[in-house]
Amino acid sequence: MTLVVVTGGSGKVGRATITELLDHGYEVWNLDIAPPREELCRFTPIDFTEFGQVIEALTDIDGGYQGVDAVVHLAAIPGPSHAANAHLFHNNSTSSFNVFWAARKAGIKNVIWASSETLQGVPFDVPPPYVPMDESYAPRPETAYSLAKLLDEEMAKQFCRWDPELKMIGLRFSYVKEPAEFAQFAQVQANPMLQNWNLWSYVDSRDTAQAVRLALEYPTKGFDNFIIAAADTIMTQTNAELMSTYFPEVPFARELDPNASMMSNEKAQRLLGYQPKFSWRDTAVS
């Protein structure tokens, strides 16, 4: 049985990922500085800013395992304003380096991690060059958080250059929500400026988990990244209405359905087989 360690498994994406992997026959171990709400799998507390703890966690845990087949790295301060900028950057970039380096030392060839839609230029204080946004647009970090995510991707490129047998995939998750949070969208529908900063994009945590599993199973070696978003926006207003009001100078690069996500999943669908299954439109909200 394939053993996957999930760093940050106690968080929103982590919980969904652990459930998805268990449902598909993987053995899973949660490594996190915070204990889980419920113990979906075995858990060990790890501080990812301390390399000694990380190298041990990716090699063996007494009474647990010896050797790890794959790493899903989700542990991080989850976004801008969640901590002071310098602390956030230091924590997230150090944690990623420690995980990547420890995986290399342990001979782990399959590493998936949480990148971010913020590398697309979010928040769009400067308008995007076109919609739907895709991975062909050069990264444009605007915060300490997204700068750390860019460093993750640049590190991964070099790690894969050093080792042609290594696979490292960064999943550029959109604004992750659980179904219980969908009721919040009504506020944005009443005032679209509350979320024009990311083109009204989101993704259900269960779809992030699907993307993680598909990335783990993706056979191609080397570095890659993929935008992971829902199929739709959070809005009842059409894209044409929204863009003409809030980003009138931004062109549509191709025709879209009226409420289709303006963060493009096309690459993830084509290469990973990702198909977002969950929408707020299928859930009753008040």
C-alpha cells in the first residue's frame, strides 16, 4: 500500500485530501503542528520550520512507518494578513524548503504541494491582462504570501533539474471553501467589489482533494503547475456584466459560458483529468 504523508493535514484542504486518499486505498499519515479536529488517520505533530523534525518525519516515525512513498505538502500560514509579512514569508518559505530538501534526501520522487492563485496577480489591484486567466501568464506576486509561493515554484524547478526522476507539482488553488461557507457568497452577490480581487473565483475543498490525488497519480516526471478552481464563479451576474463594470479594459481570450470560472481549469482537465464536481449552485443557501 502506498504511504502518503500529508503536511498540514489538519487544515481545510488537508482534511479533504486525507479523506479522498483514504477512500482511494492509500495509507495516509497527517503531519501538522496543530492536532486534527477528528483523527481521520494517524497523526504526528511536526514543526516544519525545524529541519531535524522534517527529515525524521519523511524517513521514519517510531511505532509508525519506515519510508515514505509520496508527500503532499499543504502546511503553511494560509494567506495574506494571517500573520505579519516577514514572519509569514519566513515560515512558509522555510517550511517548503525543509520539506523539499528532506524529500530529496529521503529519495521521495513524488511531491505535490499547495501553490496559489495569487501567482496569477491576485489581488487584481492591477487588472489581469485577459480572462480566463491561465498558467501561460508569467507569475506576478503582489504580497509576501504570493512571493513565498513563487519561491516554492522556483525551488521546485531546480530540484527537478537536479533529479530527472523527480516529480513536483504545484497546485494553484483558488479561494478554498467548504459547503458550510457557501452562504457567505450572498454578500458578494449583493456587492461584487467584495471579491473582484480574484475574479469571483473559488474551489470546493473536495475538488482540491481530487486534484491532489490526480497529481499524485500523474505519471510525467519534472515540475509543473496547475490552476485548480471550481467550474463556475460565485456570482449570479454573468461574466460579461461583471467584467464590463469592474474590468472594462480586460479582453476575453476566448468565449466562456456566462458564469464559467475566469480562472481556467483547462490545463488541469487536459493533463490531470481534473473535473470539478462541486458547485455552490447545487447547495441550498440562505
